[in-house]
Amino acid sequence: MKKILRQGSTKKYRARCAVCDTEFEYQVPDLIFIKKLNMVCVECPNCNILIQHKGNPSSNITTEQL
Ligand SMILES: [Zn+2]
């Protein structure tokens, strides 16, 4: 059993799906780590495509769609 001693980031992130144009909010537990690509992604709640997680919303790093 795990007990949380100090809660980590509960920050909410925003993403926009390039495929279906859905804008959504997600949190750290929603992230999926893709070992093969060494990439952290989040699944679009509408079309289920994987979108690369951008930890820093102010960064201008453009990401390729999978
Ligand atoms: Zn989508």
C-alpha cells in the first residue's frame, strides 16, 4: 500500500488536439509514458490520438503528431 506523504504536482495542463480540434484539460495521472519513443503523451478524450505532453505551457517547442 502506498501512502502519499507529500502530494506532487496537481497542476492542470491544457492541450489541443491537432486532429479533431478538441481542447481539453488534463493532469499528471493522465499522462502515458511511451517507452519506445521516450515520450510522455496524453490521450485525446475525443478521438483517442496520443498528443505529446508539454510540461511547460510557455515553451514554443513544436511537436510532431504520431
Ligand atoms: Zn482528438
